[in-house]
Amino acid sequence: MGSTDLLSAGRSYLAIPGPSVMPDSVLQAMHRPSPNIYGGELLELTESVIPDLARVARTKHNVAIYIANGHGAWEAALSNTLVPGDRVLVPASGAFARGWGDMAAGLGVEVEVLDFGLKAPFDFGRIADVLAADKSHSIKAVLGVHVDTSTSIRNDISALRTCLDEASHPALLMADCIASLGCDPFEMDDWGVDVMVAGCQKGLMVPAGVSFVFFNDKAAAVRTALPRVSRYWDWVPRTEPQVFYHYFGGTAPTHHMYGLRAALDLIHDEGMDNVWARHARLARAIWAACDRWSDIEGEGLQLNVRDVNLRSHAVTALWLPSPNGTALRSWLEEKLGLTLGIGLGMAPSDSPEWHGHFRLGHMGHVNGHMILGLLGGIEAGLKALSIPHGDGALAAAAEVVAGKEG
């Protein structure tokens, strides 16, 4: 017989910042025999997916599809625009910005990192100074992470374009929207982004395994001028295929494409503005609860990003006095079937401090009752473990969900 204090039977809730909760319609669309990979239905489906992906990114330009995770999209973007010896500028507000820079270094690119720590967004004054000082225009690209999943900081990508324009600097503006696409407002064309990378497993609500590189005509011209590009990462045959097989550099990710079609239908049926508004409201409900939990004397729960205007609507990074973060995550997963995200990149994994950090994913296929259930689970865990916390968190969150905030 099982333990009577376990309440984890039934459907589990994966509340990590990706892979996100998968809609039933996406999973059902994927549950089918493999189709012909050389034409027919799959060709028609792929050609319908491409413009609808562009609608999510708010671009009229190109998108290349890769059978890869977000790291693969990083490498594809770099491989199509840079050669060894080129220089890039990487403003960093978390682990993933540094990771993208490290990917560039591995390709022989000179990387200058402006590290703004784990709690602060980009300092555009410092960025502008570096660009202004680059009189020879040796910087070929600026790599900006829109939402760094490790810290939950949301950076102003349009302000990076302003820095480049005010310095009359020709560098490409490249944005990582792996955590933010389909969750936080993003306007590729209006913000002047030249290259953007994204994955399928977060706001796009498809199981992990496919990623995307969006690029405009300026980036395409840079690619054309390169002496060589890896055959696999080259985006030209993926956007100008002579045969369908070339869309994917070989065999298509067949079932992912069916799932992606279903996910894009959900997104566009809801409408991008409504998708963004839903994520914003549910995020505010989480923050309202966290503010109440943190309202105690002494050290209690803390939001990593204090300024609400700098917080992601897709992920929230939190801290409890170590080892309470790990203890809370473990209790919720074992007792309630609720899984929270680890505190990735916030402290060395072999240090005691690591056990104080955790993250909440609230991206993609989430709604009001799911978020209230997530918060109710956390409240139960705080009580079960006797972790000090303030009162009124669930009532505060319910006010936001009910539209009564403020």
C-alpha cells in the first residue's frame, strides 16, 4: 500500500521553464504513423507552418527550421553570419547569454562580454560606449538574450537597436527569444532585429527537438558574403529548398511538424495580443503571491528581479534561505506531483547556496486555474516544511486572476 500522505496520483504538473505543458491537441496531432517525407501532406503542412511562425515572431522575413534544441539554433545563427576572427559583443544578464557567447568562442569568434550580473538588465550606457569606441567596426554582431531563463530578467531588445543606430554601427543585432517567444511581446521587424533564435518547447508548446532561426535581408547578405558555411547549419537550402528534403537538411522532424501545426493553430486562434495579455496577467498573479510570501521579518522568499518592468512573463526566478529551495521542490514533486525548476546558473551546483534557488515556469499552455493550483501547491509545501512565509498569497493571486488587482 502507498503512503497516505501522498497526493501525487493523477496528472502531474511540470511547472519548469521549458519544456512547458503540452496541449492535448498537440500531442494528439503527433500520435500518428510516419508520413511520406518527400512530398504530399507533409509538404503542404510545412509550407503552412512557415508563415505562421513568422506571424508569431512579427516578421515578414525568413525562418529556417532545424532538428536541434536552442543550442543548435545558437550555432546555426552564428555559423551563417560569422567567421573565425570576427568579434561579437555579448551583454549578459544570466547564464544563457554567457552560454551563447561561449558557443561563439568555440567557433573561433572573439567574444567581449559585458556582464551585468544576475539581478540587473542591460546597462545601455556601457553598451553605447563600447559601440562608439569601435571606430573600425570590428564588432560584427551584438548577441542579446531577450529573456534569460536562468534569472528571469527581460531585456529591452529594441534599446539595443537604438544603441547601434545612434552609433551608426553596422553590426547585426541578434536576439535569443528561446524563453520569450509566444509569451512576452516581441516585434522582430519593428525592433530592427536582424537574426532571432527560438525553440519549440516553451511558448510554442511542442515537445523539445526543433528550433528556429529567423533572419532578415541584411543577415542574408552577410551569409552570402561568407567564404563557407557548414552544410548542415546553412540556412539557404532551408529557406530556398530545391526539394522538400532540403527544408530540414535531411529527414524531416515529421511528428514535430504536426504538433507545431496544432500549436500554431491554438496561438493564432487566441490571437498574439491575447496570448501576451494572458501571460502578463498570470505572471502578475504569481508576483502578487510571492510579494505576500516575502512579507515577513528576517530572510524569506525573494523574487530575483525586484523591478516588475524587468520581469519575464514566462519564468520567475526565486530564492529561499538555503536549503529550503531544494527542500520545497523535492516535497512538491514527491507529495503533490508538482515539479518546479532548479535554480540554473544562480550559484555553483556544488555549493550550499545552490539549494536556495528555484524557478517557476508559466509559459505556453497555462491558464488561471493552473497558476492558482501551482501557487496553492507552493503554499502547502511552505506550510508542510514550516518555512517562514507571509499570509494572504493565494487571496492576492486570486484578486489578479479575477481582474480585481489595484
